[in-house]
Amino acid sequence: MGWFSVTTVMRNRENLSREKFTELFCEKMQEMGYVATDRENSEFFRAVAFTEKWITLVSDSTDMAKRLDMDCIRVEEVDSDFITMDVYSSTGRKAESILIGEPYWEREENEQMGYFNPTEKVWSVFLENGYSWEQFTEAFSDDNTTEITKMIGMNISHIFLSEKDIEEDCECGFVKDDNIFFLYFRKA
């Protein structure tokens, strides 16, 4: 059996600091009826992997990205075989879906299932300086996830974190990354 993970990677276009993002995130959670607390008094947590360009929620939280007014890419790794990347605008509208790797179905079925080749209109806003659209499409056609994430400035290790195991993995030292932190909440 392979590896499964779902993350929501939000574009930090406002250049929020880690502290400002945490404050804003907790405000949105409070609007939803939850208060920030410590680990011992919490009912659940959200793991966050923070970088200057991308803020990864180790969960399926496209609704939270909308609440935070951030574009996001929902990344789902399926059985270690393929990855789907769904781009959402800050309004929560899905702009595009792409598939990287070998799905369980024939590639011709991608269009029927809503997966398309990347379009320049959607993906070019994410490209790092020094990378061209042609380089991006070449990496996509080669199913090169590592190169694709590098070209859009994502930390590849952040997009494959698992909500199920993240807290334990950090505690046990399996994941050592100072950019990962936890926010704890309980019902208000």
C-alpha cells in the first residue's frame, strides 16, 4: 500500500509574517466558533508549514484559504502513484486541475474527469523568476514533481506531509523542520 496525503498550499501574496498569519488564522477560526488553546486543552490541531511564498496547511482546507482571501493549490498524493493539483482562486472557485504521474485510468480519460494540461494563464503567476513557461510545461510532460514544485517555489517536503502522522512524526524527530508549527483549537 502506498502513501496518501492532502495538503492545502496557500500563496502568501501579502508577505505575511508567521506571527501575522497565525493571528489571522486564529481570528478566522474564532469566527467559525473555535478558540485557540494549548495542546492539553485542545480538541484538534492544524499543522502549518510556513515559508515566505507558500503556507501549507496539512489538511484539506480550501475553505480556510477562501476565508483568508488566499489563492491555494490543493495537493493530493494518491497511493504514491500520482498527484493531483487543484488551483483555487481567493474566492474559492476552482480554476484548474492537473494530474502528475500515472493514474489508475487511461490518460485519455483525464479530460472527462476534469484534469487538463496546465494553462499559462493559471500557472504563470506562480513561476519563480528565472523559469519560463516552456520549462514548466516540459517538467509537467515529464511528470517531474520535484522540478515543478521548485519552479513555483514550493517546498516539496511540505506538500507531502500527512495530517494523520504529522504531530507524532515531529515529536519523534522523523520530521525536523523549524518551519512546521501547530495551532491548537477547541470549540468556543
